[in-house]
Amino acid sequence: MAIKAFLEQRQGHIVQSGIPQCSRPTIPGVMSQRACTYYGARWVLAPVRNSTHIVHAPADCAYYGQNVRKKNYLILSTDMNEKDVIFGAHEKLERCIEEAAKIFPEHSMIFVYSTCTSSQIGEEIKWVVEKVKEKVQKPIIPVEVPGFGGFSQSDGHHIAQKAIISYLSEYCKKESTQPFSVNIIGEYNVAGETRVIKKLLEKIGIEVICSYTGDCDADLMQKSTSAALNLLVCKSSGLLLTQFMRERYSIPFVDVSFYGLSNTVNSLKKISKFFGIEHKVEMVISEEYEKIRDKLEKYKKKIFGKKAIILLGGSRIGFMAGAFKEAGLEICVCGSQFGCNIDYEAARFELPSALFIDDFNCAEIEEILLRIEPDVFIGGTREWYLAHKFGVPFLVFPQETKPYACFEGFLNMCEDLFKEIHAPVWRLI
């Protein structure tokens, strides 16, 4: 009976038409692929340069939070133990902040995270931050992200944005607007994407001031208040920040995506229209496409019509579905760990007949692999080895080696799809 009841609850999360049930807590007992709220905050804040990150928790939380997108970031821990849990550890946190400030005097700011353990016993990290601020003489930003503060990493994205907003509110004032300049919000420079996007925008005469948070530090945050426009790349990890900057600094924003040729072209046209420089765009688009055309056609012929499964984070599923379709893949299944209605509507527009699955788990992935028998699986590192055990080629996204953004990135993506699908090893299975 328990299994029957569980399957009935999951029915609404797996649909062949329309939008699946989403933005809900995981059903108890299911081994979800979701990460916790704390990790969601690390996803956004870890790349901020010249900053100290302290987690007020047992050592395990620092271990879990140091590796983000397969990159190691320095993070310090107060190493809470049994005695701290019973009697409290605010003095330990004070000492840790002061010592960290002495060890890293070159760092411009300090982030202090509270996770499950410190939050459960009521540790007041905001009170501690206020107490030591004068001694340390640099901005200290509390980030309260216990795992029970939300039901997926998406809630951590929101809390991290609020932490950035608190810093901007207190320390960054707008002086003047810099013409033909933008910030990129929700871009993390995983494999050099920021460099590629900057280069393309510079070709049409647009300067990128700050990329939150892939190319970001305290100085760039200060300068970002003078941008003329914000480019919102990821709604889950950037919408709150763009809305705040619109209200506080009068910086409007537009939704853009640089994944896939159509998305890139449409985004360039949208940006150039805002600045009134449409005449420059067509020439740049033509030049960039000519550089990749021959190689691109070669790869697209080899991957055209191959069946694919894509299981990604929330707001990526819509525009990435478009990009993979443009590469020639037939996408049979599309899913997300923490997508919302807007994300699934965007994906459904691209994939009217695909199976949609929200908050997928290992058992469901295994069943889908057996039934669909895809030519390639596109997802995060959690699904990587599972796909290989079933003899299915796997493309990890966010990727690790080359940028997938803009024209040259789309060529890289098609090349990697070709290599994964046609790797000789699959002939042995």
C-alpha cells in the first residue's frame, strides 16, 4: 500500500503533456537528486573573489561547501563540536572571524554562513557580526542557510542574492550611469563563458562591468551600480538581484540567453535595440557565424536525430532545450530538480510532446533509461556514472572544459556531443 500511495503522489510530477507539479517539497522517503539550501547559497557566493568564507557549523559542512561546480574554493569552519552544540559557540565564531581577518588582510569582505546545526541551537550570527564589525574593519555579511530553510538549492540561491543585496544596500552607492555598459546576472564563468560573452558584447560596443558572480569582487560590485542595463541569464539565481538593482539604482534588466545560435542572436538584438545600435549587430552575427559554419554543419550531421534526455537545474531547461534542439537532438525527456511553472512553460514551448519530470530520483532515471534507450544523456554530475553504468553516453552540464556560450561555445557543445555519442567505447557494449 505504501508503494502504491507513493506512486500516486508522483503521478502529477511526471507528465506527457502540460506542466508537471513542481515547486513542492520532496516526498518523504524518496532519494531526491536535490542539493540543500546551504549548497544553493555556495553555488552563488563561492566564486566571489577576494572574500573570506566562514561556515559556523561542524567541519563536514565546510567539506561539503568547498567544491562547487568541481572547483575548490577556500572555506573556513568553526568546527562546532558536542560541547558547542550544548553550550553555544558564539565566542568561537567571534574568534574565528577575527583570526580570519588577520590571516587574509587582502580580502575585502567576509561571508559568514549558518547551517543546520548552528541554526537549530539558535546561534545569532547577525548579533556576532555586529559585535565584531568594528574590530575587523571590513564588511561582514551573514548568510543564514540551514538545510531546513527551504526544500531545495533554489531557496539557497534566493538567500545568497539577499546577502549580496544587503552588501550593496550598505556599501555601494550609485554615482553616475556609464553609457553602453551592462552587468551580467546569474553567470558563473564555469568554463570561460564570461570571457566569451564579454568578447562578443565588446564587438557591438558594449562593456561588461560585473558578472554576478563568475567575475565579481567588491570593487566590481561597487562599479556595477553605474551600469546602464542588467542582463539576466539565470532567473533562479539572479531575479531578486536584478529587481533590487532596478528599484535601488534605476537599472532596467532584460532576459537573455547565450546558449544556442537563436538565443544568442535574439539576445544580441534585444541588447542592441535597448542601446539603439541595431546597425552593428547584423554584421557581427554574420562574421561570427561564418567562423563556425563549416565545422558546425559537420558535427550537426553526425548528431542529427539522436535521442536525448536532459535533466538540469531550474531556469536552464527552457533555453537549453532550445539549444540542444538546434544542435539536432530529439529530446524525449526533460526534467529539473527545482524548476518552477515558468521554467516548465518555457521548456514545454520548445518540447510540446516530450515527457516532463520534476524532482526526479534514481529509480525513475533508471526506468527512463531502460524504456527510452537514449543516444545521449545530458545532466549534472550526480547522474553521470549512473548513465555510464547503463551504457549511455553522457554530457555533463554545466560543462568543465570549454565554454558553451555564444557562437564559438555552440560549436564546442556540438563537438562534445559528437565525441560523446560516437566514442568508440560504446561499440563494445
